[in-house]
Amino acid sequence: MLRKLKSYFQERCPECSEKLHATTDSLRCIKSCPNRHYTEETYSHLNIRIIYHN
């Protein structure tokens, strides 16, 4: 039950459903698919989100 609940909060690639890997620095947060199908860059201080589909 807890595992199912936790899966709702994990972000996944829309192409292959793999879990996205996140890296964060002082300016942005990058979430990307390990198979390079999807990348999302978030600049929270600018309120901008850029999404790349391959």
C-alpha cells in the first residue's frame, strides 16, 4: 500500500515510464529520463519551466 502511494509522487518519463533523475544547482533543477527521451529544466526564481522531448 505504501509503495503504491509513493509511486504517485515519483515523476516519470512520458515515453518509457522510467523514473526521472534530478540534479539541482543554485540556478536550476534538471529532471531527465535515463534514456534521454525527456528533459525538464526549472528556473524557480524566474518561474520558468522548459521541457524538451526527443
